[in-house]
Amino acid sequence: MPKSILIVEDHEALRSTLRNWIAASFPDCTCVAAASGEEAIALAAAQAPAVVLMDVELPGVNGIDAVRQIKILCPAARFIVMTQHDMTQMVRGAHDAGAHACLAKQDMHTRLLPVLREQLAEAA
């Protein structure tokens, strides 16, 4: 069964770009996408993703709280949290919630694929 990657990003253009890029880069994985924390929690409950790529700033349930809730539903999932704002504060909150890696959005073009590859290798 292929590993699944859940992409959570509220900006439609970025969500679509990430999904296409990740799907092309990891053809053996299934990619699903959510636009909100609530949608991500529901998708995670239904699909048990191996890796969750989570934006921090989401409408409704924010990314940190979504990580906490998904971690309960899918304890084996690996979490990569991303933001375009204050990395210092976000990293602390993300790691406390159970994230395995944190990325600044401005670094995604160089860091996302290696970090995603590493987290997929660690996924059960």
C-alpha cells in the first residue's frame, strides 16, 4: 500500500502547486490536500497519512492545534510544519505539538523535498 502525504494549506494556488510538485517528486505516494485544520483532521481520520505537511496559519483550527489532534488519531504520522512568519515561536509550539520538522515557506524550494524524503523514510 502506498504511503500517503497530507498537504494542509489554505491558499489554493500554493496548495495546488505543492500537491503537483510532491506528487511528481514522490510518484509512489498518494497525495491528498486540505484547505483547513478541520478538513485535515477529517482526512487524517479517514486516510491515516504517513506524513502531514501542515501550514501553521489556517482559518479555524490553526496548524499547531491540528497537529495535536491528528497526532492522537494517527500516532505514527510524521509532521512537517511550515510558516512564513516568526520561525522561533513557531518551532517551539510545533515541536511541543509533536512536529518532527519545521520549514520557513521561503526555504521550501530548496528544503522541502529533502525534509519530506527524510520523514517518509522515518514513517512506519
